[in-house]
Amino acid sequence: MSMYPATPLGYARMACDTMMRRYKVNELPPQRYGRATFNYHQGVFLTGMSRVYEICGDERYYDYIDEWVHAVQDENGRIREYDGWLTLTTLDFRQPANVLAFMYEKTKDAHYLELMGYLAESLVDYPKNEYGGFWHFYTTPDQMWVDGLYMAGPLLTRYAKYTGKDELRELAIRQIFIMYEHMRDGNGLLRHGWDPSGKAEWADPETGLSPEVWGRACGWFVLAIADMLDDIPAGHPKYQEIVRIEQELIATLLKWQSDEGRWYEVVDKWREKDNWPENSCTCLFIYSIAKGIRKGYISSDAYPAARRAYDRVIETLLPAPEGEFSMGDICIGTCIEEGTYDYYVARDRIENDLHGIGAFLLMAAEMEKIRQPT
């Protein structure tokens, strides 16, 4: 690893460089249309790359992101939509707005703000359940999935900060409280899904909750709050309540860190048969802890646990030629389906899946900042 220092930034740059060598922007997975698509896999990866760029200033990373942003637009400068989850009929479609926000802050080009507005303002009329919570997809009536907070929340709070449209910020904040009130289980963790109508096959007849605590969904939730707090004024009447939610969740997650050091696919059952340490959720938890410490609302007492998890992720990176980055133990994209323990632990693990690489880059950027505070 002589080409890269054994630091969070060193590993992050190795990951970025490896992925750029491996994929031109129009080759990034998942591939269905032979070109880059505006989807959250690619969005998460490039959000991570943008955070690395902000630290190291390597213009190759900016150029790669810029090329992708242009590739996902049509000749009229509109985001290409296809079908299913690559349309405004899903929350997932909106996550790459994080990349648009990066481009707007870098260039101040109003076009990126217009694209963010297209994604954000359409959420006013997006389907909601009786509590005011977003359906995850148009095809999942009433259902809230806890990962949905990251798909839409940071977009709404960031766009509201840029435009002064505070009603969009309030819409995002409402999602936090609906989820936290209705989706926690007896352990204080968040279940993957909640259907207040009780119609979903996986819904508990009394609570409407899905059966298990899926690691990456919890990771998206705590990451979403960490990022949304950047754009919610500290004087907001609910700011301290949101901080308290993040503190409570991270304290609970620390109780479920495995002896191995990482968190597991089903978070609260890591001692059970066939469960396995999952890198994307581990990276998302580390990110949220490190950012909370840096921002001052998470106690530095949590740092040793985050560092232990970080070290374990690094120790378990896959063998690769010098200068190449490879990471395993990444769960593939996962809906709820039947939502059982056996369903989650049987999910395929993919090496270098963008969910995992993106989460790794986000984590590494925060761990670098906490290593070298600015």
C-alpha cells in the first residue's frame, strides 16, 4: 500500500482511484440502460467521492462527478427518467440530489438548484399515509421504510436552506418524528418497515412493523439525521429533540456492536446462526458517530467503539494488487419482501457494491476530519 498512506483519506483515495479505473461514468452499476442513471447506488458512491474531494481537492474526482451529472441529463438538461424506481414515483430516485447540491455549491450554477427543486418540490404532492409519512414507493401504499429518510430528508432540508422554503424543511423534519415514534421496537432500534394500514404481508397485525432490524436501513436513518442537522438552524424549536433522537439511537446501536467489532446484517441478532458482519451499515454507523463527535452532540466517549469498528473494516478488506481497493461483506440492494430473519441473512454479498463503497467513502471522510480537525 505504499502508494497510499494508511490513513482514512489514503484508503478513501485508493477506493476512488480504483473505481474510476474500473468504471467510466456511463459504466457505473447497476446497468440496465447502457449509461449512467440517476439512481441512489451511483448517488451514494458519488456523494462519498464528493466528500473526499472536499478534503483533498483532487480535481480528477470533481471532473468524474461533473461528467456523471451531465451524463444523467437529456439534451434539454432534464434528469433522464426511465421506469419503476428511476422515476419520481419513488423516494430512492431523489437521493442523488446530494450530488446536485455539491455541484451547486461548487459552481453556483442555478441549473443545479432547479434540478433539486424538481426533485424536492414534487414531494409536496407525493403520496403520504394518514400520519403524513411518505410512502416509500407509489407501489407500497402507506408503507414507510426507515431508509427513506436518507433518500428524501437531506434533499428537503438542503433545498430549503438554499431557497428559504421552510415548509419543505418542516416536511422533512416531520418524517423523522413519525418514524421514530412508530418504527422503534422494544430494543429501541428501528425496524425496516412500518405499514399503519397493516395490509403488507410482513406487517405485525398490532404494530404494523416489519419483523427485523436491517442494518443498512438503520444506517441510512442515523446518517440522514447527521446530514439534516447541518441545514436545520440550531434555534429551530425541534433542533434539540432531533439531536436527542440521534443521541438515543447511537447509544442503542453501541450496545449492539458485535464482539468482532462490526455491526451485523440483522443488528440485534448478531450472535445467531448465519448472521454476518455487514460493512455498509458498519460504515454508516461509524460516519454518524464520528460526525456527531465532530459537531459536538455525540460524546467523544463513543470514539473508541467507532475506531474499533473502523479498524475492523480496514483489517477485513479483501486481498488485492498493490494500490487496488476491494471490500466484501456488502449486502445487495434489499427491499423488505417477507422481512424475516432468514430473508436478510440469506441476501447475497457483493464485493465492491456501490452501497458499500459509497458508505466507506463517507465514513473515511469523517474519520479523516476527526483525525485532523480543521
